[in-house]
Amino acid sequence: MNTQNTMEKALRYAEELTMKEALGELTPELKEIAASKAQASHKGWLAGKAEKGYVYGPTTNDDPAAGPLTNCNMVAWDELDEETRQANVANAEAVIKLMQTELGARFVSFTDLVRKLAVGIHDEWCRDRLAKGWKWGPVTDKANKVHRDLLPFEDLLADPALAGDCDYDVNTAKEFLISLITEADIFPAVSIWASTTAFSTKKRIFAPVKRRG
């Protein structure tokens, strides 16, 4: 990775996000749904990480050769720091906002919709981080508000070392698409979309993935 070129790309991306129109507000009812699903997603993420041998640690270690697998978010929802809880709820709200836009615009396939939602989730997460004073850096450092993922979604996918960081956005999009079909009375656009595709919630089970830091 060329750090100078990547830094310039991160700065351009930050400028684009600043100029991009923010997503609209949700109704109180949809906000409640988003908050509930954010908590459920965290609970599923904890179970998935525990199955892989992760335990709580003040820093994240994904390399078994370097010691026990640890993650600082391996705690109950109420024990997460406020910023992390807010970020997870914001991600859930972003999914619903993006789905309203995409499903109201035109028919899209499941694959296309997941990709659009994943990009949107990533953009909203980056916008939130930048607004709170975070900046890009080659190594994530929460104490100094530096994160390696503050780059365009496509750039992360193109880098073998960072492509796995996109799993959170993709799996969140899939998970919410599946779960919101059950909210037909509140979010009818999802059921209408599902009825016009060959989509079935029984085809696959998608495990929630937590964004690092």
C-alpha cells in the first residue's frame, strides 16, 4: 500500500462525503425497529465470535499465532461504550433509509440491492466517523481516532488486506433484508420487493458480522 496515495484518496473521499446529501430522518416507529435490530445483531455477533474462540480484550487480535483471539466489543450491549452503541444503531437506521430509497426507485435484484446497501452503509459509517473527528490511517487506533477503513468501499474490496472489512456491511445488508420482510405492516416496500423476486429467506442463513472498532 502506498501510504501517500492512499492518504490523498482518503481525503478526496472525505470531501465527497461532506458534499453528499445526508439521508433523511426515520419515523419514531422505524427508529425503534432499528434500535431493536441493532441490539439483536450485536447478540448474534457475540455468539458467532464466541464460537470462533474470541474473548474480551482491550485490543483486537485476529491472529491466533499472536496470542488469544480478542475483541474489545465482546461484551453485552449495555456494556458497550456509548459511541459504539450509537454507531450500531446508526448503521441499522441507514439500512432502512437506503432501502426506502432503493426499493421506491425501481426493481433491483437481491445481489444488486445488497451491494447498494453495503456501499451506503459504509458511506454513512464513514460520514459519522469523520464528523466525530476520525481520520484515515494504515493502522486502526481507536485512542487517536484513526481507522484504516475510511476509504471508498470499492477500494477496500480491491485490497486483499482490507476486503474482509467489507463483510460487516454486506452481512448487515443481507440480515436486514431478511428480517425486515417480517415487518410488512410497517415497511411494506420490502414485502412487495420480495414478492417480485425469487428471493426466499430459507435459501441461506447470514451471520451478522461486527465492524472492527
